[in-house]
Amino acid sequence: MNYTESSPLAESPAVGFTPKLESIIPVPSNDTACENWREIHHLVFHVANIFFAIGLVIPTTLHLHMILLRGMLAIGCSFYIMWATLYRCALDIVIWNSVFLGVNMLHLSYLLFKKRPVKIEKELNGIYRRLFEPLRVPPDLFRRLTGQFCVIQTLTKGQTYAAEDKTSVDDRLSILLKGRMKVSYRGHFLHNIYPCAFIDSPEFRSTQMHKGEKFQVTIVADDNCRYLCWSRERLTYFLESEPFLYEIFRYLIGKDITNKLYSLNDPTLNDKKAKKLEHKLSLCTQISMLEMRNSIASSSDSEDGLHQFLRGTPSASSLHVSSPHQRASAKMKPIEEGAEDDDEVFEPASPKAFKVRELP
């Protein structure tokens, strides 16, 4: 009868394995696991975790939530270091929490630096409060806009800012800080320019389509004036890198052109009345100032050119009888800003409008 005799090697442990593994990593048996709980840690340990919990439950909708979060994490790490040093004597816990504390303190310092109050020059504070602050432009961004490629210049009473058909419109863009300027065309007064208003906003808009143009009006200082002047080319490059500020400039320049059109309709319009009209702007006044000036300059006689433009304004509608050729067609839709084709402006005529005679 065949039988297998048990070998003493089968009972011996495998070659290469030592029975001392249990002494290195003690694994408690299931019979004695979690029977003897250790006593609760010191109060400092729990205070540290409370600060961690407070930092994590801060809502993100809060304005300073990142600063508060980093502050709570830094305080919690400090309490952990205190607990590990005084009550636990664990060097590894002290080292790790010291690293976390340093990272949080660096981030907290950076956030506080970004929130520092930015000092704006007193002379530019009026422009920021009037134009840029209502549109939520940060003070540091406004300081970057006005702190580099722009200068503050002065004009005495009677000096010329731009001469008609002589001064190029490709060089600068300016905002009046102090004083008053007078705009005229061939000796005829058009409107005034008051502080916190663009001086050459129509020309800035026109040069986006055509280069090398000249001023079609004359702008003269009616008082001692100071204005903020940007280099046109450098400002354009800067706005291309700041899309938010680019949209802000588009809005401000468009509103400034609209205010100038109101000034043309009402020559007695002053700065206080212009503020009241800012919230009552009509869509029909969003006409390009360049078209207005071209309509005036298209006539050889300056007075006829002015009357030709004023016939289309609401202020002169009661003085001049409208011509049948100036009446809008009933089939014409309102022209939108993006419409360029004639097919989008006029509605197709209905088939009923035409009658076809049959030949006998």
C-alpha cells in the first residue's frame, strides 16, 4: 500500500520568511480589538479641529471667505503644533503642521495684500467715482490704467486742443478733469465739454474704422483746463489685454457720444442736466457722431449744413415742416446695431401688394 510520509520540511516555515514580522507590525486579534479605548485627547486638540471645521463651513458667497478660510486653517495648525509639542511629544506631527501653517500664512498674506486700500490721486478721484466705480472697476485696475501710458496736461483759456481739418485724430484720447471746452464747426458753436467727459470720443470711435482722419471740429479751452491724455496706440494694446476694461470703455464712449448729441439738440445743456439725462437715454440717439459731422460738412454753405442736420433732430421738428421724402416707410423695420444688409432692414413686400393683369 502506497502512503505518503509527512516530511519535516512541510511543517517548517517557508524559506525567506521570518516569524518576526508580527513583532514589527503588531496586529491585534479580533478578540481584543478596540476593547480598551485610549483616553480622550487634551482640550487643545479639540479646539484645533473646531477651527478647521469653522473654516470649512464658511460659505463661498461671503466676500472675504478665502481670507477667513486661510485664517481658520492657520489657527488650527497652530493649536495642533501646541498640542503635539506639550501633550503628545510627537515630532512628526509638529513638522507636518508647521509646513501647513507656513503655506496658509503665505496665502493669507497674499490675499491681504490684494485687499489693501489702493490710493488714487486726488485729481483722478473724481473720474473714478463718477465713471469707473459705478461699473465695478477695481481701484488697482484703474490705477494701472492711469499710472502708465497717460499724462495730465494743461490748457489755458483760449488755447486750442484740436483744429478743424488740421489735427490728426490718431494720436490720443482725453478726459477733461477741470474747466470747460467749447466745440465749434466753422465758427458755429455746437456744444460744451464739461469735467468727467471725453474730449474726443467721436473721433476715437471713428478711427476704429478709418485711419488717418482729421478733426472735423475745433475744440478750444473756454477756461483754464486740465485733462488726462492717453496715447491712442498704447491704450489700444492695453485694452486688448484687459477684456473687461475694453467693454467698460466701449460703454463709456458710447454714452459720452450720446450726451454730446443731446448737447447738440439743446445748446443750454449743462453738466447738471447731463447727469439727469444719463438714465433717460433713447435708442434713437445712438447715432454715430461721425455721420452727424459728415452731414454738416457735406454742404458747402455752413448754415445750410447746420439746418440740414437740425431738420432730423427732435428739437427742430417743430420748426420745420417735414418733407414727404423724409417720412419713414411703413414697411421699414427699426435698424439694429448689427444689421448690415438691406434684406435685414426692409421686410419683403406681401404678394397682395402687386396686381398682375392678364393679357387677353
